[in-house]
Amino acid sequence: MVPERAWPLLLALRSLPGDGALIGEPRLHSVVVLAPHPDDESLGCGGTVALLRGRGASVRVAFATDGESTRGAALSADETRRRRRSEALAACGQLGVAAADVGFWGLPDGGLAASTHEIVPLIESAVAETRADGLFLPWFLDGHADHEALNAALASATLPPGLEVWGYETWSPLIANRIVDVSTVWARKEAAVAAHVTARLAFDVEATLGLNRWRSIHGLMGRGYAEAFLAAPIREYLATAVLARDLPSAAPRPAAPGPGAPRPSAPGPAAPGSAAPSGST
Ligand SMILES: [Zn+2]
């Protein structure tokens, strides 16, 4: 049964589709992809990145952490960090993103919720430097503290009002209002995911690719592969995120720090007991 207080959020999510086709490629010219950990970019929107690059759009990928807390890795944090950065570059290369367009912020894996003050200017700089018209990040209820922390930082950032935010899914399926058919670049997405060798010490990341098969039932009649997004102009996206934060099932979340006048707040760390791990991926 849906709690009564959840209805405003559900209605807001349903209203987001607005105009525009459910199925289609983003009409964006310059995109920033925020990945909390190496592999999120490939799992969440790798096919869409490959499509964007294929038609000449600029894509910059920023990795907030190096995934140095990878579970199951009998490696030092430094060695894990070194390997995962290398694998991230290889994955981006498969998607058509050159090393010069990949950034590593080096923030603590599992600790992004305490780093929002550092993340805010990094997001602002990445968008300003690339004159981005689109920003991709894990959606605000993805169910992982690091993933949701990027949304908290986004809420405190000063960004162009025309910026489109495309929330992608990794740990928790979202209510989609945009579906991108990635069938033609599927082999490249698979190769990008496969490049994240060290991430697979924690779990078989390829298991998440099943989500792309399932997403193809939306408009593709179950043939091929698709990535799903919750996309909206930044103001609308953040307004919905605030509703989500107020759900009674959410854990108490600290307000994201930010300069100047009060700004809307957004989700912080995931609730205790989340299915997602506290570290990467
Ligand atoms: Zn992640």
C-alpha cells in the first residue's frame, strides 16, 4: 500500500514526462556525466554516451571517487584506486570519451555525503567549462548514499536554469520519462562495463545489464536494449527530489551546505539497511 504522504511524489513523477517523446535520444550538445564511482557511467548511461559521441556531442565524465573501497579486493586502497582509474579511462574510451575529457575528483569512496561542500564548486566548474546543456547523474532515489549525495550537492549548486538533468538508474529502477534505444551501441556498452575488472571483485556488474534488456519492453517491443532516465529541467528535477526527501520512510538527512540565500535541499545519504553497499560501486 502506498503511504498517503508518498502520493505527492508519485504524482510529481508522473507529471514529469511532459512534452516530448518517451523514446528518443537526448537532443543535447554538451553533456557532463557525474559518476560517483567508476562503472556508474557505463552502467547507468554508457549506451547513451556512446550515441551522443557518435553524433558529435561533447561529453565530459567526472568520477567523484576512485572506488577505492571496493569490497572483495585483496588490494591496498592505493592499488585499488590506481586500477579503477585506469579501468575507468578504458571504459570511457570504449564509449568514445577521450582521456582529456575524463576527470577524477578523488573524494572518499563511501563518504560523499560529507563532501557536498567540495562537490558543489566542482559541478559548477564542470558545467561552466563545457557550457553544458545536459547533466547526467544517478537519480535522487538510487538507493546508495554516494549516489544520492551528488543530488544533494546539485541542489546547492548555481547552474544555468536551462540545464537539463538526466537521472540514470544503477541500484534502483526509476520511473522513466525518457527511454534511449542503445541497441546499435550495445557491444560498446558491454565492452565498457567489462573494462571495470576490479569492480567485479565486489559483484558481477554485468548483472545490471539485464535492466537494459527489460527496459526495451517500453516501445521497443522487448527487442534490443534500452537505457531509462528521469529527465527534467533542473528546477523541476530538484523540486521533485525535495518531495522525495520528505517521504516518511527516508532517514533524517542533513541539509546540504551552500553559500548565499537558502536553496532547496535534496536527498542525502541512503536510509540504513539499503540494499546498496556503503562503499562503491
Ligand atoms: Zn556507484
